[in-house]
Amino acid sequence: MDSAYSRVTAGPPSVSDEWVSGFLETHYGLAAAEVLPLPGESERNFRVRCTTGEQVVVRLSWSSEQERATQQSAILAALTRHHPDVAVARPVPTLQGDLGLACDIDDAPCYARVIDWLDGEPLSSVEWRSNELLRDLGEQAGLLAVALAEAGRRAPEPEPHYWDLRRAAAILDDAVHREGGSADGRLYARALRRTESALDALPSLPQALVHHDLHVNNLLVRTEQHRTRVSGIIDLGDAIVTARVCDLAILLASLCRASPDPIHESAAVIATYCKHVPLNEDEVDLLLPLMIARTATVAATGSRLAAEAAHGDPRHRSPLLLASLTQLMSARGEFVREVFRAAAGLPLTSASKRALDWLGEHSPEPMLQHTAVVDGSSASRVFDDVNAGDLAGIRSALQQAIEAIAPAIAVGRHGEPRLLESRARGTGAAEQPTRAYGVRVHAAPGTTLSAPYPGVIEAIGSEVVALRHEPEPGVRFWTVVTGATLTDTVARIGTRSDDQVDVGQPWATTIGEGPATVALALHHPSGDLPPRFVRASELPLWERISPDPSALLGIERWVGRRARIIDSRAAHLPRTHPTYFEQPIDMVRAHECTFIDEEGNRYLDALNNVTLVGHCHPRLTDAARRQLGRLNTNSRFVYDALTDYIERLTATLPEHLQVAYMLNSGSEANDLALTMARHVTGRDDIVVIADAYHGYTRTVADVSPARYKHYGKPEHTHEVPAPDRYRGEFRYGDAEAGVKYARQVIETFDRLIAEGRPPAAFIYEPLLAGGGQVVLPPGYLATIQRAADERGILTIADEVQVGFGRLGEAFWGFQTQGPEVTPDFVTMGKAMGNGFPVAAMVTTRGHSERFDERGRFFATYGGNPASCAVALEMLKIVEDEQLQQNALVVGEYFREQLRELAKRHELIGDVRGQGFYSGIEFVLDRDALTPASEETLKICDRLKDEGVLVYPTGAWWNILKLKPPLTFSRDDVDRFCRTLDLVLRRGW
Ligand code: PMP
């Protein structure tokens, strides 16, 4: 032990920078420009930048280490020659072609060698590890393992050393004696007991040459465009031939230190590692004990070093080590074993499989008669009359539903995501445990449960009782009830372990106010019962040790609808019907600026321009309910809902716009405006702005560049460039940009007139959505309006996206460009009914009268009482809650905060917008403005994972469109910016 230990404690040789430069010049022909010291345990290391730009590492050790050093060089040479995909350093030969050479330092014999410098930061410096990085770690470790195993067959076998895991028992034994009965000493003793048999098994496992020090400081990573990936693996100084699984155990043990979610992170690494190295069941089952053994030996050695005050390597003294050891020791072993097996693609342990097979073939006798399922899931109708933000309301609605089931007993399903548990969505350790584990029995205290299978009583805890079932040799499992005690009769007879409870015999009695939970366990339930609520991603893993108990109560488990919905969409919706996100979300309810999905995840809604006054506004729901309950018909009858609405709507518009056509969609409104403009002018041609979208009907698609780019620009449509001051011809600094861009439109008018085809209309959005959230420059619309009026060209303001106060400065978007802007037609939809289908086109009496020549106007649903009642209430809410003002003030605050972020994140090229209609444009290069399209989609996905919803727009999909409900608060803005900052800082 001591000679091996001395290698850890003795310092390596010391030399000056000049010595290093001279040495490199003489033996390698390299001229050093800069020499920098690097840390090292048994070798003195220098990073050297050569005058050629090349970088190398010079490594010096006492000659006693020569054999190990030459060995290392030989391994590196073999790896770099035969496995170029493994990111290790290439040994640099001397001028004589050797991989190292003997030299004297202060008259002591030493050994020196040179290897390539690998670029990157140690993995330990990474603040957060994405799933992608974890997968890459597994991949790189797997590639290394394969390459080392092969290299090991060629190279001579290195000597074992101090850190050799096969010595772990001896190191721990020593620590137990040294630390005596202290808390640490007891922890080491427990670790020794827990790992002894795993350590004994090492020689019988598949053997190979391994790195044996694959920890977070020996793995290098590089971050490019927010992606962090492994760039190098260093320090093969501890390579030995031993059980091949040691490398993975050492890597996982190191990752687990300071990990918020060690088991999840480990599983992600194991999954890709095993694609290269298909570990067997014994190896995977020993991973956790070996991780414990490694952590314990490093901790024990660290405290020994600290006690001897001989060595100052901070890695060894980390207080995290003992915490990590405690955390690993407290992990539920059976659970971890099954999780690791699942990750490695291996089957369940054979005992679990036998029990599961038996359960699959033998139906239980239900433990209770007269039960009925109470649906407490996020999608349950039980909560339809409750505001989803009101937890007390949700609780009381559930209680009422439970009571309404009486005299039957209400049972809650296993695996159900409970609305009561729903929380803001987060990934990894932040993923919320929303899924109920086990079946909940909402029975009065004193209700008896019968045995589902014959079994033997096991006393577990004060409120936990279990029946052990051993129906045939080799099959064993437990029925467990939490929140219950034994029935008096059973308690009297059941203390002897061989007393059998017959199937159907009452054995447990519920106690207390809360529901009892019935679960199944494949291992003794004192140690390995899942928590009451688990994360959705972990539910199938927990079921490997605690299978679905639904059959014990004669009910079905909870099954999500998402998969069925997605299949059905594939069968019945057109393939071109889009969904947000690659993994679409099954939304089930919402309130204010919050969405809730089927899993109970809550999301901040920053993308919903339709829901102007927030989701499920109680005044709107009430208005719709009342009107639908009273009267809903068509506008060939007369009723006040329609006129009340139009009076209030036209009051928000300039005086010349008094006649409203009530319709059902934005497309219809634009279609009618275009048809009318063509009729009134007797012209056909239309001028549009690049990349615009005005709807899907033939007429509007033909003036929507975003649509007709798929089938060809119609002859009568003429595009003008977007007045984009970020990318366009005239930029932000140009005070005349508005007039200059307007001139381009006027030139198009005049060219068309000169060609003998004067345009009927110019259609525009007052802030360009499809064009990429482009704010119109000052003077743009007024200049165009004047020219259009002079030329008899009509103007159509498409307010479908931005009307109703969204832009803050004015109620209608076109008004933000000044009072001279007087459109002939204003079209509106989306927010008009806050999601209830209602749209309109408003124009002058003069244009309307000309159009009367075309005969009667009537749209069956247009202006129906229900949609008018909702639309009217919507207008009142915007006014009562001063939402336009909120859009103005908080919208500005939003952009200020985003501009602060732009100072820290190069990727943010531009932040722009008005009110609550903003865009964040991501670029790879702030000068070349290269669109960061891939990154933008990734950011949206990561934001979604962190519970914030937003989506890209623009010709390159590199702009985040921000158009939240107008009730969005400063707190919401702060949450959004915090999350975006986090996503950009962490990367992926
Ligand atoms: N105009 C604009 C500016 C739009 O954004 C949209 C819809 N995205 C429409 C018109 C068409 O509206 P709808 O989908 O209600 O037909």
C-alpha cells in the first residue's frame, strides 16, 4: 500500500521555463514562444506555445515513473494510429524519432516526453450538462473503451497502482481504522460493506486495458455556437488492465459529484456507452457499488492527504465527495439497478421478470368492491368550472367529485398526472413529479381491504402494511398499502410469519383522513417503494420495481391521450397542417398567461397573439355561456348584440370607417377587402410587402408571398421590399429610412401605372409579422397613403395580428404611423374574440355602396349573437383592465430587458417591436447578419423544456416572435428573460 500511496504524495521534478525551452529546441527542434505550467500528480507538465503556432505539452517525471510514461506514450501512439476518432493526444517524436527520452534534472535521473496539446476546457468547468452532452460523453467513453481494449492486446500490461479499484477494499479498510468511530469512519465502513462483494467480483468480469481515471478533469470539452461537446480525453497515466466496466463506473462516479440528478445523468451516459461496449448484466448490476467504491476511495484518500497535510490537490479535498458518497449510498439500489439495465438495453433482473410474468397471467381478486374512478388528471372535466390557477378551487372540486361518487368508493388511478401537482415545466432535476404512484383509495377510515392473492403478513411501518406473495418457487412480490393498518383479526393471528391470509380475506383497514395508496413491490417494500408522486420520465422505470397495481382494484391505469391524438391527426388531418414543436404538446387547459398540458406541466405563454385578454377570462367565458344559453342565430334577425358591438367597435376607428362586414376569419376579411377594392377601382393589380401572409383563400393566398412561393407569384401581384431597418437597404441609423422605403412602394405604383395596369390596392400589416416582426419606420405609411390617394389606389390595413391595442401606442396598428394614415379597409380577426371565431372588415359607406352593386352580403355565422357578445366583452375588458396601457409600458420594459441580454449574448442580433409585439433576431455574426436558424429552433425547444412557449418566424426562421396576452406582467417578462438567459448560458 505505502509504495503505491507514495506515488500520490511525492511531488514531480521541478524545472524552469528556460529549461523547458532549451529542452524542446535541442531534442525536438521546436522553438518555444510561451511556457505555461499545468497541474499534475506524478508528472510535471508544461503547455508550450511554439513560434510556429503549434502547441505541445511537455511532461517530466522521475525515472522511477519511466516505465509507466513510456507505456502511456505507446498506448497513445496506438490509439492515434488506429483510432483517429478517439480524441486523445498524439505523442510527438524527438528528432531521433523516439517517444521520450531520459534526462537529468538537478543530477537526478528523469524521463521526459512531449505530446500534442488538446484544445478545450475541463468538463468540470461546465455549469450544466445537456442531454446531448451526456450522450456525447457516453459515446466518447465507449469509443475510447473499444480502442483501449484493442490497444491493450498489443501493448505490454501496465503495473497496478494506488487508485486501482481492486485495492479499494484495502484503502477503505485503512480509512475505517484511521477514522475510528467518527461519522466519516462509519460511512466508510458502510461503503465497504456495500461494495465488498462487487469488488470481489471484479476479476471475474470481462477484462481490458482501461483509462482508469476518466473523471471530469480529464475530459475536455469545447463550446461552439452554444453546443458543448467532448473535445479531448487526457491523462492515461493510470491505465491498467482490469474489469472493463471500471472506466464507466469511474466516469459516472465523477459525474455524480455535484450533479442535481445523478441517476438520470448516469442513465443518459450508459445508454450511448453501451452502444459501443455492450456490457453484460453482471457488469451493469455492479455499476452502482463500483461508483460507491470509487467515490469512497477518493474521499478516504483525500481526508488522509488532508490529515497528513502533505499534498494540496484540491480535487482530493473536495467536501462534495462525502456528500456525493452519502447521496450514492442512499440511492435505492434495486431501482438504480433496473434504471441502469433499462439504459443499457438489458432485460429486467430474472426475479423481477418471473414475478411480472406471473402477475400477467394471474388476475387478482379486487381488494374492494363498489369502487369508481375519480378523474383528478389535468384534463379531467371535474375542473372545468374552476380557474386553473386557483389551487384551493381545484382541491375543493376534486373533493366534491369524490363525495359525489358515494356510496361507491372513489379511487384515483395509478400513473395519473394530477392537476393538483401541476407545476412550471422544467427538465432534469427540475422536472416535476406530477404522476401519482399507486392507486389512491378515498375510503372512510376503517374501510377494510381484502387480499388480492393469498399471502403472508409483513409488518412494515406504522401506517404501512404488506402482504408477501410467493405463489410458486422463484416468484415473490408484495401488495403494499400505505395509510392503513392490519384488521384486528389478522393482527391477532398474523404475527407468525407462516400465517397465510386467504384470497378475498379482509386484512387491512384504512386509517387517517388522506387516501390510502395501494401498490405492488417486487422487492421488500421497506426499502424500495416509489414516492407518492414521480416524474413522468421516470414512471416506466419505477414500474420495473413496483409494477402497475390497477388490477388489484379492478380498474384501468391512466393512459395519456397524446399518442392517440397524434395518430389520429396523422390519419385525418392534412400532412401540411403544422404543429408547434417537433414533440407537439397536448394542451388541456389554461388561465391568464399560463398553459397546462396533459402532463400537468405549466408553461408561460409568450406566443399567443389571439388570447389578447389572457386565457379563459372569466368575464368572456361567462358572456359566451350566457349568450349561448339565451339565443344564438344569424344576422337576418335583428338583435342588440350585433349593433351594440359594431357601435363600440367603430367608435375605436377614424370617423370615415363606419360600415362593418361581420365575418369569421382573417382570411375572409382580407378576401372581402381585396374583392371590394377591385370592384370599386375596376382594377386587378395588388401591391404587397415581401414575405407577408394575409390568409389561405385563393384571393388572399395570391397576395401572400409566404403562400405563393410554393406555387408561383400570380401575375397581378407585385412585391415591394420589407422596410427592414436591420437587414434591408436603409438601416436603423437612417432617419429618412421610412420615406426611402415608401419611395420604393411609390416607384412600384408608378411603374405599374406606366405599364397601363394601375394597382387596385396596397395591402400591408402595420407591423410585419411574416416579414419577421419588422417595425415600420416613421413616415412610411403616411408617405404611401398620400401617394396612393393621389393615384386612386386603395389601402388595406391588415390588423389581424396587431389590432386591439397590442401595439400599445394606439388601439389600431396603422394609427401608430400618424393621423394621416387613413386606410380604406381595416381587416381584423384573431384577438377580436380572444379565440372565439369572429372577424370583420370595416370600410367607408362610399365603398360599401359601390359594392352593393354586386348584390346582397350575408355570411351565416358572421355577427352571430354569441360571437358578438364575446367580442363586445373583449373590448370592455381591454378598456377596464387598461391592457393597451400595459402593452405600452410592460412591452417597452420587455425590450429593455432583452437588450440587456443582448449585451451578454452575441447571438442576439436585434431586439425590436412595439407594445406586446416584439422580435428577437438571432445571428451567428453581427456584421454578416448570418441567420442562426438552427439555433433559434433549438432555443425554442429548450425554452419549452424550461416551461416558456415561444416560436420562430421570418424568412429564415431565426426570429423569436413575442406576442403574449396583453395581461403579461413584469414578473412574466422577468421569468421569460431569466429563462432565455439560462438557455443561452447553458447551451445544449
Ligand atoms: N392576416 C394576417 C396578418 C395573419 O397573420 C393571418 C393569420 N395568421 C391572417 C390574415 C389570416 O387569418 P385567419 O387564419 O383567421 O384566416
